[in-house]
Amino acid sequence: MSASVPRLEIKDLRRSYGGRAVVDGVSLQIMPGQVTCLLGPSGCGKSTTLRMIAGVEMQDSGTIHVDGNLICDTVFRVPPERREIGLMFQDFALFPHLSVADNVAFGLKGTKAEKRVRVEELLKRVDLLRFIDGYPHQLSGGEQQRVALARALAPKPRIMLMDEPFSGLDNRLRDGIRDETLSILKEEDTAVLLVTHEPDEAMRMADEIALMRDGVIVQQGAPYNVYTRPFDRAAVAFFSDANVVEAVVQGALAQTAFGRFLAPGVADGTAVQIVFRPQHVRIDFDRAGRGPNPTAKEGTPARAVVSRARFMGSESLVEFVMDHDGSTLRATVPNVFLPQPGAVMWLTIPRDRCFVFPMT
């Protein structure tokens, strides 16, 4: 098989319920060893897409291919158990009456001795060999998750589908178990499609993110590109808090209290939103009623008054009331920065950290 052939490819998948399109033309390619994250809010169609790939739900149109071979269209359909696809869900779904060894061996074929060898190999990799003859109720949530991972990997699936598999874990455990899971999947050269609504999880795990909204993939690419070159205001806000300044374009420029912003290709008279994240706001102190000098990179300083400041652990969140229109603007600062309410400060916005979107 050519190295350029995707392990999993879906083309123009569609699924409707009661006349409402839940998945509307979704296409993806995932190579062996690649982790792609289907990221979006609840109800956007992520899990439905996963179920169609797994074969537990039938698409209305579109095709699904594994290693270049068709496994499902609207006429031909390979049964779920023959697709060589592993599944992991938020509910680990371990059988309580079976031992850890029997849970892991559940989907395996071969002799009892062959199954035992594979079970021991996987439990050793997830550091649970000592529990091989124990039962799920004797394990912690994190340990149960690792048993579920071992069970999903046991038949050596070519593809792993993961639907919010870590959301039930304690925050302190989650990062370590995610990293461990990712390492094992990479070693197995498994193509992974991970569904989540948590941007941090997607950024941590994915080689590629497909941002989904209302049944459609609106943006797809490497995490860095999706984060730094967002498709629209909603894409910015999905990954972090966002500040918004509104303006009207004249001569490809949008004039604001922070100076002018380039808006190339936007027609005169178009209302736009200048969107930027709190961590990119620059703060300067008042100097006898004046702020810093304007620069091409930072723009024009705008006067603001502190309304509230809170320490958040690794950073401080400061809220300002802007002089020019009374709007609220938020800034985050590393470490401890807690100016008193009423303090006058001057804010600037680096132009390379701003996104200009026409208002819709």
C-alpha cells in the first residue's frame, strides 16, 4: 500500500434527522499514525460523524474508505465488526463481571495462550499488569480508562475512534493519561479520530484540528494555524476569550480609538469587528494624562480605567472600562498584576495579533 494513501478517508458524509442536517458534507483524510481532532460545541455533529465511520449509524450520502478501500456508501456496507476500527468513549463500558484480563481479551481471536500473551503485553504497556486478574470495580477511573484503551488496542485496529474519552477523569490525572494514550497510539501507527469540545485537549493531542459547527467543518489545519489564523470571530472565541472593537471601513482602513486597522478587500462602508485575545493587550501606565507614543506596530494608545483585577493562578485578569465608549475590555498578564479599581492606564493592540472580520 502506498504511503500516500490515507488510512481513513471520508467523503461528503451527510446525515439528517427530521429534515435537519446534522452532518452536512463532511470530508476528512487521516494518515497512519496521525491524530485528527474533530472539535466543536455539543450538538454540532461530531459524534454522529464518528458513529457513521464506526458503522453503527448509516449515512444518507457520502463514502467511507479505509486504506483506499470502500467500506461504506449508501448501497455497499462492511459490517462494524469487520472494519478493524477501535472505539473509545467517555463511558469506559467495561464488563463488571469479567476480570481485567477477560475485558482486554474480549474482542480477540486465537487460542487462550495467544490471547493471554497479547493481554499481558498491553497491560504491561499501560502499567496495569499487576491488576490482570482483578476486576473493574477494584480500579480507579484512570486505571479503568487504561484498561479500556488496552481492550480497544488488543485487536490491532487500523483506526481508533475516540469520543470524549477523557472527560470523566479528574483534571490532575487527565493530562498524564492523555499523553500516555497518545504515545501508545503513535507507536501502534494507528490513525486516530478524536472527538472533543475542549480546545485545550485538541491542541494538546492533535496533529490536525477540524473545527466543526452546525454539521460543517468550517476550518481545518495544524493546531497552530487554526489558532493563529481563525476563520471568523466564532473560531477565535472558541479557543479563548476575545475582545471585539467595531468600526466602519473607509479606504481599506478601519478607524478606531486604537488607531487604524488594515481591511484590504473590504468595501467602503462595511461594518467590521476587530477581534483580539486578552493576552495580546498591551498595558502601560498613565504619565500625567498621557500614554506611550503611537507606533506602527502597536497603534494608538487608548485610555481606560481599571474596573476589576483578579489573580487566576498562572496569570492575572484585568477588566477595563474604555474612555471612548464605555465598553469593557479584558487583558491577561502573566503572574501577579492587580492594579486598584479606578487606576488609569493606556492600552494598545499589536496589529499582528488582531483579526478583522466583516460583521454578519
